[in-house]
Amino acid sequence: MKPEVNIIWFRRDLRLTDNAALYHALKGELPVVPVFVFDTNILNELPAEDKRVTFIYQALEEMQQQLLEFGSSMEVYYDTPEGMFTALLTKYSVAHVFTNHDYEQYAIDRDAAIKELLKKQNAILHTYKDQVIFERSEVVKDDGTPYTVFTPYSRKWKAKLTEFYLSSYPSKKYYKQFYQQNPYGLPSLESMGFEQVEISFPAKQVKNALLEHYKDTRDFPGVKGTSHLGIHLRFGTISIRELARKAQGKSEVFLNELIWRDFYHMILAQFAHVRTGESFRQEYDRIPWRNNEKEFERWCNGQTGYPIVDAGMRELNTTGFMHNRVRMITASFLTKHLLIDWRWGEAYFAEKLLDYDYAANNGGWQWAAGSGCDAAPYFRVFNPTLQTERFDKDRSYIKKWVPELEGFEYPAPMVVHEDARKRALDTYGRVLKNNTGIN
């Protein structure tokens, strides 16, 4: 007779503490089997040296060690989600599956398919909010419609916030509910076609000193003024509630960055066309992008002749990280100076960023292109030289990543800023002259 169990399905919530779905699973009457699937639908699109797969693997190993202490084990599959659940339903009599919300289009379609598969076996899928503080329609205008500009959204977000929304889920006291079984080994990275990447990932903790000075240091890429916690938030190795609690009272600016995450996930949930790659402001899809492949390649390789842009791209290519201020500069350069479709840049960042998150990446790129959720019309064009003077005045960041700057081998600027700006404004203006209103 098959054991009767509940299942906790980990996805982008790779921790055993303060985890909404895990808490609800453990509160049930049946023993809980923890599972994770290296989803071949996703992995088949990734290069063998993808650093994010190593990060996930290390997080799972850490969770597995914790589970072994309670006589349990993570069951890790290399398969499609449908394949994993077909195997689990053969092995167990599954009553309930618990997991946390995911807001991307692939995830929505995946979860709908799994819900139907489980239903045929009289099993029920339960999902919970975990990776954001407020989701979907929890923060809306007084008339019930979604916000499309950040500042009024953030005011309502803060007004709604109470201790209840930041409280941790006390999963730990229910760990005895984990299903007792002999340990399973994780499939090796090599067996899945990936390489073990030697990389030191950022620490999970954010120091009080960084939060206290965050407002003054966050815009300067040459200093260590940001938390680098993006990858941990992306894969849920830290709790958003814990981080928001820590930010409260120490850094309003840091808390605003967490609110931006909620905002972009809300946009994703409320506006289906954004999830499928269309511009938020759909009239921007009429812009005749130049999409010059050679110019795009120079941008990707950090060879534009604009040192702050090139430094950012080289940092990204080397480390999988790029400072947020420089993300805005490089994105503005691609979309406005080169008139290359923001989706090209979005896809490149998606390939390279350790902390890649569709909602934030899409939101940031559309902000830069002018097509997204922003009160400013399309005619903001960052001047790379002025940005350098403001945020890397001593050139410490540039010198680190563009050491050949003073030599003859560094390329001349591929465009003249003033000419490129005029070309962008003319191109945008011809299409959007009747659509420059503010939401």
C-alpha cells in the first residue's frame, strides 16, 4: 500500500524557515515529502556553465543537510514538472501539494497543468503568497484599479503595512511532520549537463552599517554600497519579510527597493500582455527599432567607446552582477543611443544576471525604454558622460573594468551623444507624438 502523504514543492523559495507554503504543509495531519525539480523545460535553454544552476544546487545541498537532521530527505528530480508528479503519484498516495505563488507566464501555465494532473488523482494543489509582501490586487487605487506609477503605489503600500504582513511563519516547530525516509542523493550537475562553477556567491546577511548609509552610497558603483541580495531574493534563500523588517527604521530608501519588487510583480500579475513580452504602453511596440546586430554585439562586449557603459557590460559578463545605477545607464544607451529594441537587452540580461527575475528585469528595461510604468514621457535620455561625472567622478569603477582606457586600443565612441539623442527623440516622437500623456 502506498504511503499517504502531502508534498511541499519548492521552486523559488529555497529555505526551510519562514516559508508560507512549507508552514501550511507542515500544519496538516499527513507527513510531508519535500520535492524539487530541475525543470528541463527551463534548463534545456541554459548554457552548461550557468552560474545560477550552481547556486540552486548549493542551496538544495544546504536544505538537504538540514532535512537529514530530522530524519527526512529532499527528493530532487531532473525532469519536467509533469514527469516529476507522475513519478510521485506512482510512489505515494498524495492528498495535497503545497507550493508558493509564481507570477511569470510559464509558471502560471505550468501550475495550471499540474493542478489538472493532480485533480485526476484526487489530489489538490494549494498555493500561497511568499516572495513579496503585497501581491496582485492587495495594493490598488481607491476605485479598485491597479496603480501604474510607483510613487502613489508605494504610499498606499506603506499605509497598508502592519506587523501582520511582516510576521514570520513559524515552520520550525512543526519539522517533526517531515516524512521520515532514507536520504536521497541529488542528481549530479554533470548528469544534468552542467558544470560546477567556482564562484563565491554573496552573503545572505545585510549589515546594519550598509542599511544606515544606503541612501548615500547606493548610486556609486565604485564603492560597496549595495547589498547584492538580489540572487537570494530571486531564489528565496532569504525571506522577504525578514529583510523588510530589518529595513524598517534603518533605511527608507532600501525599503523602497523592496517595494519596487512588489510593484513590478503586481504589474506582471495585473497586465497579462507584459508577461508575454509586449510593451506595457503598447503604442511603443510601433517604434521602428534600428536593431543593428554589429552595434548590439559591441554593446554586449563592452566596446561602445563610452567607459561607464563598457565598464557595466564587462562587470556583467565577468561576474553576473551589474550595479543598478549602471543597469539604467547601459539600458538607456542601448534603447535610446542605438535604438535597439529593449527586448534584446532584456534577453541578454536574462542570460547573464545571477539575480535575473523576469518582473524586475522587464520592469527596468521598459523604464529605460520609456515604454513601462513611469510618470516621465519618452524623452529622458541618460548622458553617459554626465552620469560618470555624478556617480564615478574619480573613475574608480571605470578603471577597474576598462583598464585600457588611456591606451590607443580603446575604441572611439560609436555614436555622438547629442546626435544619438536627437535621433531617438525624432524616432520616438514620430510614433508617439499623440501618446505622451502621463498615467
